[in-house]
Amino acid sequence: MSASNEPPRVVKKILASGRGQLPAFEKDDKAIVDYEVFVPKVEPGPNQPMPESLDDYRSVDSTRKAFPHGFGQPLELVIGKQFNWTMFETCVRTMLVNEIAQFDMQMRDASPFPLTVARLRDAANPCKEKKHVHRCAAMGTAAYSTGYEELDEYIQNPTPVRVIINLKNYISANDYTAERWQLNNEQRLECVGSYREEGNRLFKEKQYDAAKEKYREALTILDTLILNEKPGDPEWIELDQKNLPLYLNLSQCYLNLGNYYEAIGATEEALKRDPTNEKGLFRKAKGLIAVWDLDTAEECLQTLRSEHPSSEAVVAKELELLAAKRVEKLASDKNVYKAMFGKK
């Protein structure tokens, strides 16, 4: 509660009634909202109420305005995910579905708004160009820029704001599939296993392109998780080793698809983690033979034979294929030379 001589931090006024009961607003539930932010044309004096009429305000941001003047679509607010504008989420938690309400908010609670909505606009940017935010320490906020004129102006001249919010829909966390950014590390690690299993299933069905994408999804998640660990620590090593079977599986997908250079790249990633891995050496050799890098392929096969004597029969067969390729290449080279230097 505010002191009696100070205005309340937020004043709510219902503009259109909602329906049903107040939602639970539990962690990871989604509130689908439209909103518009207004600033007063003339800032009210200390302890003075906000102007009543919207004619006395100007709009500076809205989900209904297209980029670059707004987000351009309803906001999906995930409850409890540290939305930077905390008071905005607090206001939404007071609303019924279909309710439209205005919230007059004091300056201290409105201060996160320009940077928060700037990030939303960046996400809505159809060109997806990364903008630079400039700030000069010696000049304080005077040199700060979000890249959006009306938001920069608010940063330079902050005031109380009026926010009109329409809670369009409410979705329980149990009723939708969470996006990757919403997951904690344990859930992300579970996704790695799920993607790998799904990739294996698709591979068995000879859907190599679809399987490849599942393995790549799993690798992307692992990359994100590994960034949280210190290189060389046991946790980092344990996560990094989970890359090995994924790169091996990916390499076989690429071989089956005829993407030989990609297959070689995937095997090299696997061999970084296990330099004598039997499958990695064999598949790298297969890819190298396919792209006519016969000397390097032979080196791989000889290493495979040395490190894994049980692979002798397989290696011998590939060396026969490699020898035939050498003969073919020699004959092809001779024909090229004859064409270049032969008599007319």
C-alpha cells in the first residue's frame, strides 16, 4: 500500500468485462494479450492523478501496430518466465479472459517498458537485422538508443503511463507444447534423447532427410547446454560426449543422401571426441572415397585396420574399391592429357 499522500502505484479501470473465473496464472501458463501504451501529453504534477481522457495522451507502442512502430501481433506472455516488465505481468494476473482494462502506472513501474518492447519489436523485424544499442558512459542516458524514436524519447523523458490491455485468451501449460526457450536444462536434456530416438525411428524407415533434422535439433540443444559449463569440467565432458552418437548418426544420413562433404564434416566432429572411433573412421573413409580424396581415405582405412583388427574384412573390401578408383582416375587423367596435348 502507498502512503496516504502518494498516488497508488497502479490504478485499474475495467473498460469491458471479461468472462468466467479468474485464471490460475500458474507458472508456464500462457496469457494471450493485446496492449497499447500511452504517455500523457503533459506530465501530471507530483501526487496528481493521470488525465482521464485518451485525447490527453499519445500512443507510443501497441501490439496492433506493425513493425517498426509495434509488435504487430498479440503477445504470448508466459507466466513466471521473468518478463522484464514485471508490473505488466502483475496487471495481467488481475484480469479475466476477454476483459479489457486500463492501468495507470507510476513512472518507477513503467521504467522497464521501452527496453522490453524494443526487444519485442526486434523479434518482429521482418529483416531480422541485429541492431546496435549505443550508450556513452560519460553521457549517461543521453546517448542511449533502442533504435526506435518514440522509445528513445521516453527513456530521455520518462513519465507515468497508461496501458490498455485486452486478455484475449488464457492457455494452461498442460494444453500446449512448450517452446525450447521455455524449458529448463533438465527438460532440454530430455529433448535431446527424444530427438535422437525420433531420428533413429525415421532412419529405420529410410526417411534420412527427416532423421537428419532430428539429429541436428538435438545437437543444437546440446550446444546451448554446453555453453553453461566450463570447458574441461566433468559436466562439460559428459554433455560433450552426448554429441558423439549424434554426429555418427548424422554422418550416415548424409552418406545415404549423397551429401559426402557434409558426411565427412560430421565424422570429423565425432572423431574429435573419439579419434579412433570405428564407425567414425569407416564413414569418413566412405565419404572421402566418394569425393575422390583417395590418399586421405586410405589413411583412414589403415588407421581403422590398426585400431580395430576385427574390421579387417571390411577394410580389405574398401581398399579394393579404392584401388579400382585409382585405376579409374588414372585412366581418366590419361584421357584428359591426350585431349589437351594430342595431335589434331
